[in-house]
Amino acid sequence: MSNAPEILTKRFRLTPITPEMVSDEWLRWTGDPQLMGQMNARVAKLTRTDLQRYLVESQRQKRAIVGIYGRKDGVHIGLYETEIAQEHRNVTIDILVDQGRYDLANVLRETDPALLTYLAGRFGLEKAVAKVVETYKPLILHFEQTGWLKEGVLRQENPAASGIGRLDVIQFGKLF
Amino acid sequence: MATLPPPSLTLETKNFLIRPISGADLGERLSGWADDELAAEMLNTKRRQWAVREQTAFFAKFENQPGKLALAILPRGEPHPIGFYTLHLQPRIGVFTISHLIGDANWRGKDLTTETSDAIYGYLFDKLGYAKAKANVRPQNRPMLWLMLSDKIWRKEARLVRHLRDAATGERKDMLVLGMMADDWRTARAPRPAA
């Protein structure tokens, strides 16, 4: 039996993704132009080994990647990337949800509170931070509608994945 | 894509030398650098004498860390630093975050920030291809805000509410994020055409 922490909500199960857990769904997302375009990520035909390497590298950089799975069917629905700044007790999160099949806000309204409550209790964290590129409209809307504070707009923060120009990033914060 | 500077990065201006801070720079001479409120906050400590072991711990965070540099500022011909810059470079997105402390009180108010920071901006923007500089400033640091915002090249981009945790008291404080685009910096420094 795995010792990995597990967070259960009514419909979902959250657990860190280990290299042997890399799913076909995750592989498919990296090649989905609509999803990657929204997130300002390059569309790539990655292999399972590529994602396994990414997980190992993330772990080395103390970034945890937590999968969102359906509780009933175990289907991989999305993921959180979390990075803790212990000195200031902050956690920065990035989010990917398979929007081709699931409504982002519908999933996150249930999983966000569960994950943040876990992180606050387990690591003594006091604030969550999310930096969202301007093209990722569904996530921006979700944060605006669920009580996150829009703390500012970082002008031209990221180069556009298209290779032309730069994009703004909206920074949100939520105190626990 | 922007690139990382060499760990041995050294820049020279008319009056100053900027080079990596070393263990030999640390010691009693720097112990008074945390003895005012703003400097102490920048170092995330309370106002007090800055013990050598605390100096060592602070600068250790920049040793052998790709993308992190602590650079001493020395007046030309002088052996000891009077302050330092820290840089956190993100070459993948072409952004760096800069922080600055003039530790030696005798050198404050002497406009060395413009001279030394321009050397850093010029190098990172024009030689290494960075597109944006950022700075994290406490809202109560009015002198720094006045200095940075007065020429309208730097702009206030975000106020991060209760973002920083004081190591000594646990109190949380706000932080402002300022941003400056490389093109704006270049435009401001370009010679103006004669009327």
C-alpha cells in the first residue's frame, strides 16, 4: 500500500504523481493546442519518459505535482503544481484541468479548498499565491469568483509561446 | 532566450566596482548594516547588529545557486564593500529581480544607486537579453519608492497583501512589486534629438 498522502473530496482524490503514475491523459494534454495555448505552453508530443523526467526534476526543485483523479473511476482529470516558500509560509500553485472533458470551475471549487486546507495544516502555510497568464481566462474567472484577491498585473511577464511578443500575468493571493 | 551571467560577473562604472561578494568581505565591518528599520526588513531580520554567522547564512543563499547572485559594491580603489545587490535571474522568461542595500550609512544619499544599477541593467538587458526587471519593495520604504517611481520607467504592478512573514515576530507584511521593461529603460537613456 502506498504511503503517499491522499486528500479526498466528495468527487475527487488528490495525490502526488509519482513517475509510475504518468497517465495517458497527461500525455494527451501536452499535445492539445487549445489547452496548451490557453496556458501559454508550447504544444509538444511528449513521451512518458519526458514526463517522468519532469517529475524527477520537479521533485529535485522541491516542487510537488499533485494529481486530481475521479474518485469513482480513477480517471486523471488534472493537476496542481505546488511550490512552498517556507521562509514566508507561502505556497505558489499552478493548475491544469482537462477542460475538453471537465468544467474547470466545477472541479476546482471542490478541490482548491481541500488542497489549501491540507497544505495549511501540514506545512503551517499562511498564504497561497497563483500567477495566471492573461490567456488562461477560465482560471482567472475561477479565482475572481472564489474569493482570491487580485493583487496586481505583472506587465509583459512571460514571453508568448507563439514566439511573438510577451503576455501579462495576473497575480492572485489568498490568505488562509 | 536570455542567458545567465558567469558567477564571476564583474562590472565597472566611473566610481564603483561591482563584483561577487565573498567570504572575505564579511565580518564586523558589516555588522551595523542591519541597524535601521528598512535595512533590517530587507534582510528579513529585526533591527540589530548583523552577526557574522547571520551574514554568512544570508549570503550562503546565493552561493552556487544558478540564477542567484550577490554582488558587492566597492568604491574604486577601496578594499571593502559599502553595499550590495542581489539578483534572481529567470532566463527562461527573460526576467530578473533586483534588490539593493547601501549598508554603509556614510554612502547613503549620494546617488550611487543610479550609477551602479545602470551598469547592471545595461549588462543584463543589452548583453544577456533580459526583457524585464522587477523589484520587491516594502510600502513603507518611501525613499526607495520615490527614487524608483519618479522617472516613470519603473511602474507599480502589484501589491502583495501580507505576503512576507517577519522571521522574528511572525507578523505578515505587504510587499509592492515594481516592474521596468528593457525597452522603457533604453528609451529613457537614449540621447534626445536636438530641437
